[in-house]
Amino acid sequence: MSLLEERHVYKPFRYPWAYDAWLTQQRIHWLPEEVPLADDVKDWSKKLTDSERNLLTQIFRFFVQADVEVNNCYMKHYSRVFKPT
């Protein structure tokens, strides 16, 4: 059976190593539902000074802008190769 040949069943996996690689990738990141943030919101409002909040805000802005730049680079260099479906 080739990689592109249609199958009518989900399991058993033909390529278990590919499923294992996918599973490993899924475990690398976390989802917001998995991490309680309620205490962080309270701490942001009540425990941090204005200077600390300002510093963290600047750091968050940097990371957001970095993600925007990475996305722009992907679009510039890869969108010509991999067309969106």
C-alpha cells in the first residue's frame, strides 16, 4: 500500500512512527484550558507595581511583534512554494 492509497479504516496505523511523531509534537505545546490563569490576572491587577506592569507589557509587545515578523517572513518566502488550500 502506498502513502497516498485510500484506506477505509483508521487503525491499525500503517506508519506508527508518523503517529508517534505527531503525538510528540502535540505534547510540546500547551493549551489555555490546561493552565489556570485566574491567579495571574489577580496578581497583574493587585501585586505588580506600575513599573513592573510596564516592563512586562513591553516584553509582551516584543513577542507579539516577533511573531508578526516570523509570519511575514513565512508568507514572503514560503507562500510562493506552498500555495494555501
